[in-house]
Amino acid sequence: MALLFKGKGTVGLDIGSSSVKLIELKPGKRKGYQLVNLGVASLPPEAIVDGALMNSSVVVEAIRSILGSLKLKTKDVATSISGHSVIIKKINLPVMTTEELEESIQWEAEQYIPFDINDVNIDFQILGTEESEAGQMGVLLVAAKKDMINDYTTVIQEAGLNSVVIDVDAFAVENMYEANYSLQPGEIVALVNMGASVININILKGGFPTFTRDISAGGSQYNEEIQKSLNIGFEEAERMKMAGKSEEEQALPQEISGIVESVSDSLSSEVQRSLDFFSATATEDKISKVILCGGCARTIGLDRAIADKSGYPVEVANPFNNIEVSPRAFDADYIANIAPATGVAVGLALRWAGDKK
Ligand SMILES: Nc1ncnc2c1ncn2[C@@H]1O[C@H](COP(=O)(O)OP(=O)(O)OP(=O)(O)O)[C@@H](O)[C@H]1O
Ligand SMILES: [Mg+2]
């Protein structure tokens, strides 16, 4: 899926609200891919709000700071957006070819998009006829405001890169998952990407998204609660909630463990509401597991909280499962720590020439 597609995108650039993450891959020898470049730069809170770039120059600076320390093989970038300005809808249309739908999509989409059709970029994916009435086919329709796409493209250009693909976070996560793990036929998997301010949910069925939703909630809620009750700043709260790598560092400081637990409980309830909604509308379909990624996936106890609330097994995704990471070029501890947060960036970096899914 791509709201903008101009050839091959090889560098994945995830412009998240807490940090920019860059990944460059190449085909691997032992595994499918090999990690070539990885860069992360944090952003101050409020630089991006609900997916909108509120402070573009800070974002440009963050991308430049990553580029300063890396030698990229290409300047072509795939990035993605999420939040309320992105509309994702499953619709039914009379069976037709991709070419026919390309011709008529503007017209077909008009009634489903709450914005002026001339103000949005549209893309679609044909889902097949399996679950539709005779003569009909399912189509996944995606639309986003041109203004927003323009803002992202401009920021990328100002940082000295070319924006060739604009995708949607939830689909990038799907791309990451499919490249790293094998989906069993008929298996229904709920992908949950929990970042600092958005939770992207994408439930896959038969390898296609069957339910997607972005929830405005995320890891910054831990910080807010910790800051409030201990009367400390953002950075200190951020340090306190992080899991360390040694055995004893795997426990949370006592003064925040209750707070973290209650925020995890409320974030799990948010996730559960969407899973319940899916189960209520698709009564035949049973989710077999929840795959968790995003920076929050490393929060101590969050995976268990989601498992307890939902009753589904929860696994934390490793976006480098099928990617060779040279221990000479990259510090293994650093990679293990950052891995879950790179789900979107890895999915974007997997956009090779001609891959238009
Ligand atoms: N080791 C860790 N333990 C606990 N929380 C962590 C850890 N590492 C990162 N986080 C949290 O994960 C969140 C950032 O995740 P991520 O990088 O996926 O978000 P983002 O893409 O910047 O934001 P969003 O997609 O919501 O706009 C932050 O709230 C951060 O505090
Ligand atoms: Mg993100």
C-alpha cells in the first residue's frame, strides 16, 4: 500500500512522535536481508501531534543528525503516516481488474471519504471475493490529506533525501511481520504497534488486513503519570521506566511499579476494546495471537497485561528475526534494546522496486 509511489524506496524512515528511526537493508546471504544502516534521533514532545508535523524544523534537524553519522547507499526514502487524518476503509465493489479500479477509484471513493476528494491522495488494495457477495469484491481503501503528505515530503527533502513512498504505519508493521515470520494459513494475528502517542492495530486474516484502527494513546502516558506523582521531569521519568539489560535491572524501581502497572492496565483496556470490537463484528474469526511491537513493547509487564486482559497469547516481535545484523558493525545489546521500536522503519525499508503491495 502506498499513498505515493515513485519507484524504489530502500531507506525506511519512521518519523514517530518521540523519535525518528532510519533503517537501510540489503539482500542477505544467510537470512533474507542484512542490516546496512540504523539511526535514531529523539524528538521533543509536541513536535508531532496526532501525526501532524507541528515543528518541521526540529524534525528536519533530527533527520540531518542521523544522516551526519551514516553513509547511506541511496537517498530514496519510504516513510509512513498515521492518526486521524488517515482514513482506512474496507468497502465492497463490483468485481473488476486493478486497471479498471485505478480508473474509477476517485469516483468510487468519494462517498467513503469525509474530506473533499480533491484534497486527498488515495490508494487501494483488492482483497478478493472470498468474503463478499456474488459479483462483489472487497477493497481496502486508504486516503490521506494531500497537505499532510506534502508536509512529510517537504521535511524529507529539506533533510536532503527523496521521498518516494508514503505508506501507513499499520501496513508497514504488517510488512515487517510478514518478512520476519511465517503466517499459517487461516491464522488471524493482531499486530499491535504501541509508540509514544499512537497505538496502531492491524488484524491480519489470510495475509490481508481485515481490521485496522489507530488509537490516540501510548507510552507517553507512563511519563505523564510518573512525572505527576513524583514531581519530576520528562527525561527522568523516561529513564525510570526503561528496562535495563541485566537481571536485576529487569525490575522497575519500587516507587513507580504501581504507576506503570496501572498505565499498562489502561493501555491494555484500550487495545482490548478494539479486539472486542473486531470479535463482535467477525464472530466466526478467532484471533490466535497478539504481536506487540513499538517502543512500549519493552515496558516491563505490558505484554502480560495485554495477555491477561485479552486471553490471547502475546509475543513481542523482533523486526530483525530474518535480518542479519553483523555483531562487528552493531552493538548486540543496543540492537536488542531498540529492536521492537524499529518495526515500522524495518517494514518501510523492505519496500523494494516494483513492490506495490
Ligand atoms: N526500554 C523501554 N522500556 C519502556 N518503554 C520504552 C522503552 N524504549 C522505548 N520506550 C517507550 O516507547 C515509546 C516510543 O516508542 P516508538 O519509538 O515506537 O514511538 P514513536 O514511533 O516515536 O511514536 P508514535 O508512533 O506514537 O508517534 C516511548 O513512550 C518510550 O518511552
Ligand atoms: Mg511510531
